[in-house]
Amino acid sequence: MKKSYKALLYNFLGFAPVFLILYYVILEFTGLIGLWVPVTSFVVTTIISPKFQAVKYMGEEKIFMRWLFIKGVKEVK
């Protein structure tokens, strides 16, 4: 599997669970209704979920991760 496909899959696997959890938390514990619930959970999830990117580095393709709760950029092995 290409590294760019893996990065896309990792982005989805990092985003989807956080989005679903936040969706139900916002739905239950706030007074938001209608379209505001998914929009709010999308914005918050976009900010706090990890971001993965496949780049060519020193002649080979590698996957790097950046996250709000980790300082700097880490390589995913």
C-alpha cells in the first residue's frame, strides 16, 4: 500500500472516532440543535485530531504526524 493511501487512512481513523464521540457529547450536553451539532463537532475535531501526511524525505516516502497534544512532528514507522 502506498504511503499516501496509508496517510489518508490514518487521517480517517484519527478523525472518525473523535467526531462521533464529540457529536454525541455535544448533542447530549449542549443546547445546540439542527445543523449546529455536526458543524461544531466537525470544527472541534478538525482542531484536536492528529494530522498525517506522506512526504518524500531524503529520497524515500515517509509518513509524518502532527498533533495538538504532542510537541513537534513525529515520524510514523
